[in-house]
Amino acid sequence: MAADSLTYAYVDRFLNKQKGIFWGSANNVLDNTRYLYWQQAHAIDVLVYSYERIKGSNPTLANQYKNYFKLWFDNKANNWYDWRGAGDPTGFLNEYTDDMCWIILTMLHMSEATGDLTYFDMGRKLYDDYVVARAWEDEKGWGFPWKSNDRNRNACTNTPGCIIACKLFSATGEQKYFDHAEKLYNLMLNNGTVRSTGAVGEPPLTYTQGTWIEACRLLYHITKVKAYMDQAELAANFTMTGGRCTTNGILRNERAGNDDENNTVFKAVLVPYLVNLAKDSSAQLPTRNAVKQFLKQNAEALWFKNFDRQLSPAMYCNHYW
């Protein structure tokens, strides 16, 4: 399978197997891993998805991945922030609220995959004690700031925050988490962040499209209110056909005109949430079929057209697939 081949190369060339931390370059040849924290959430998430796929068919390899989860957790996901040792009993505290949200989502995913509540308990603690503590409310609504000391409540923080609240509500049944999710949804929908076209933010980026899609999908399954699923499908269709997230039908190079390498991770956030929508029988069949075809088209463009195997071991997914 292409997925297994990619995962093998990924672990072989980009994972520090003693620490469970991912390097920023193949075999860390560029020594550029020091300031990678939120990216580590998405990096280990790849192995969590792989673990879920193979744990029944290849338990030996799955157990190796499970050990990497523990190492990742024990090494605080490579958290580099200065206050890590000062007044932070968790080791995961970071100035950037969105960074912490990504880490929390991965902890919840690791717990869902393995049944280990260590990850769930820490994710819940980080959310309750640190993320929620930063929330503030005004006439526009209630939500989380991008950084601990600012007043910028953006989509890249509040849409993953909404997913966290949904997951915590589903796991615990505690009403406060549903209340949080509903407030975050309303903040994004009622203040122009999510537009009538299904675009999320300006410019619409794939990771905020993806987290909004998943937040709406989860809210639908909690409430059975169709308007939530309608929002998920609207955002998905805009992502695929609105012309802002694609070039010639393929997910665009989000690094174009931007020197920030962060943007190259964004498609990795979108894709799993589109997969969830495609597999969700509550979504409309035309939407599900369109998402499946879109994912297949992008996967084929990546696998068959954008790998130069002669560059091994430094083989990367192209910024534009």
C-alpha cells in the first residue's frame, strides 16, 4: 500500500526514535528541529492513523508506534517555550493557544486509538486549566485568543477549540463542554469569519476549512440539528470547488508568496477531516461522493506525479501536489 510505504519512509528518515520527536529535515541534516512544536502534533498524528489502520493486521509494528506515542508525550512534544519550566506542571504550556489546541487534539486522538486515558486526562487538563482560562467574551461572543496576551480570536484557534469541546462533551457528557462548542461555533459563524460561501477566514486556508468542517460535523452528531451538517458540507464544497483552496482541481501550494514553512502542513490537517465527512452516512450522498473523488484525485497527483525517488532519502511531498 502507498500509505504503508510512505509511513515507513517517514519514520525511517524523519523520526528521532529515541525521543518520539520528528525532525524538520531528513535525518535532521539541517538541524532545524528546535522550534517545532505544533507541527509535532500533526507529525505524530500520522502514526496514530497508521496505528489505527494496522493494529489488527500487524500488532508488532503497531506496538512500535504505540511506544513512539509514549516517547512523544514524555518529551512534551518538543515544547520549546521559555516558561515550560516556570509554573507549568504539565510541560506543554505555550504562549500560542492554537499550538496547544493542536497538541490537545492529538492527545485525544492517541487516547481514542489506544484506550490510554493518560493522554485524554492531560489533554483535558490543558484545555480546562489553560486554554479556557484565556477565553474572553464581548458583544461578539466568547472565544479563545490566538496568544496568551492578545485579543485576536481567529479561526485557526477557535475551530480546533470547538472540536476539542465536542470531543470532551462526547467523552464525559459534561454540559460545559457542549456550551463551549456552541459558543465557539457562534463566534465563528456570526462575526464574518465563516462566510455564506463556506469560506473560513481570509484567505481561506485548508487547515481552517478542515477544522470548521469537523467541528460542524461533530456538532451535528451531538445535536442532530441539520444546520450543522449543512455548514460542514458547504465548507467542504467550497474547499473543493470555490477556487481559493485549489489550483487546477488540486489542493494549491499554500506556501506560494509566503516564506513561512508552517503553511506546508495545512493540507495534512484538512485531509483526515474530509475523510471523516466522506465516511459519514449522515452527509448527503453527492457531497460524500464528491469528497471521495477529490481525495482520490489529490492522492494520485501526489503519488504518481510528485515524487522523485532519485532524491531518496530526502524525498518530500511537493508543496503543490
